[in-house]
Amino acid sequence: AKGADPTTKTDYTLSATLADFYTNVAVSVPKGATADSFEVALAKGLTMTSQLGMGASTFDLSTTEAGAVNKVSGSLKDGVVDLAADAGKVDYYHNFNGLDVKVASPDLPVANAAMSLGQSEVHLMFPMLKSDKPADFAFLFNMTDLSFAEDIWAMLDPGKLFKHDPATVVVDTYGQVTLAQDLTADGAAVTAVDPNAAGQLNALEVPNIHLKAGGAELTAQGGFTFDNSDMTTFAGVPAPTGKMEIKATGVNALVDALVTMGILGKDEADQGRMMLAMFANTSPTADEITSTVEFKDKHFFANGQQLQ
């Protein structure tokens, strides 16, 4: 595709390819529910599933405005988006692999503004309607191997004080909740006043938390159950039982680099290290810390030491 506007001296050209595109949609609407709102139709038996997928895809866009040429190009290995809903839950999932984007413009402070992302994955599954019984939920956010061109790093970290390795953020959780309100606009207004009014958190499992950036890396796994009859032991939060194992490497080196760059003040960094020492075991020979955080018998422990 291409076009031009002689009066403003602008033009564009676009080239794009999309391989192996497919989509499937199935909707079942109960008789008499077509005029209802989405949540009411769900309660009456509305069901829907949809899937959209694609294979290798590319695009290349060039625009000219007042003599300035701007170019954006990108490619994607493959991707899929799934959505399902019924009276029990709404379930959304997407997964995109091998995304690369390059931008060139005289308005940018760098010549090569390129980034790549190995994987982008999101899963949201949650109940929609009020119920007296616990219902399953899930939340997954996965951003693996996010990297930037060295031109961008040269602007952000000219002294190369920390590693420019690809960054990763993974938060994988699931559990059970008991909803006291339908998750509608009215329900959202209730939670704005009282977060506990929407329902109760019964259980939370955390099979994987993985954070990696700037040479530092953190992993964590654990799980908790919650006693919603006890909202006083931990100041308005249902009393938890369970533990989480945490390990981090390279944190001190990253903090030192941020202090040198002036992004983080030395006093704030020292205070953070002092607080961290209360909850973590520090290796005497390596930039590594570990911690076991546990809630047991209505008390809070860090590495076996009772803190509350």
C-alpha cells in the first residue's frame, strides 16, 4: 500500500506479510438473552470461544513528512490469542514469539532504535459471578528475553556499568477466590471503597517468579492459604499459612551501578541493604542472597526467625 498528500508534502509506503492466519469463533446465546448485558447473559448460559492465530509475519512502513523520512519495520515468528467465557469463568490467553522491531527517524536521539522480545505470554482466568463456593483463578505474565540495541544502551548506560543482557519477567500464579459480588462495573465501585467487599482470597500458589535484568536475577516459588475469619492478626489481611523460597544473585552489583549512575541515592541503597539483611541470608563469598519467608500459626518467620 502507498499514498501521498501533495498539499502537506507527506507520503507513505507499507509492505506487510501474514502467513498461516486462522480464526475460529463459536458463540451460544440462550433464548431470550440477546438483549441482556454480558454478565446477565453469562448467568443465563451464554458461552463463547474464539481463537486467532498466525505464523511468520512482517511489516515495513516508511513515511516522509516535510522531507524527514521515518521507517518502522518488524517481524513476528508466530502468535495466538484465545478467549473463552461461560457462567463459570472468563479465560484469556495470548502467546507471541520472536518479535523484532526496528525504528529509524531523525527525531530520535539514536541511529538504531531496535528491540526484540523472545516471548510475550499472558494468561488471565477468573470467575465472573457471585458464588458461595471457591472458584479457580490464574494469572501468568511472561516477558522473556527483552533486549535493546547497543545504541539505546549507549544512551542509558554510557559507562557500561551493568550488563546489557536480555531481561526477563515471569510471574506465574493461580489459586481460588470466593466472590461476594459479580465482577461488573458496580462490583468495581464497591471494591474501590472496600477491597474485601468483592470476595475472599482462599488460596494462592506461586510456582514461578523469575526476574532478570542488568546482571541481577531473582527466582521465587511458594504457596499460601488464607483464613478469612481472621482479619486482625495481620491488620486487615486474611491470616496466611504457607511459605515462599527466594533466591537472588547480582543484586549488590546492580545497586552499586545504579548509585554510580545517580539513579539511586547511596543513603537509600544502604537503608535497603539493611532492611534486606533482616529477611535474607547473604553469601560471604558471592553476590547471592537466599530467604525463606513463612507464615505459620499466625506468626511471620524469615529464615526460621520469628519477626511477628
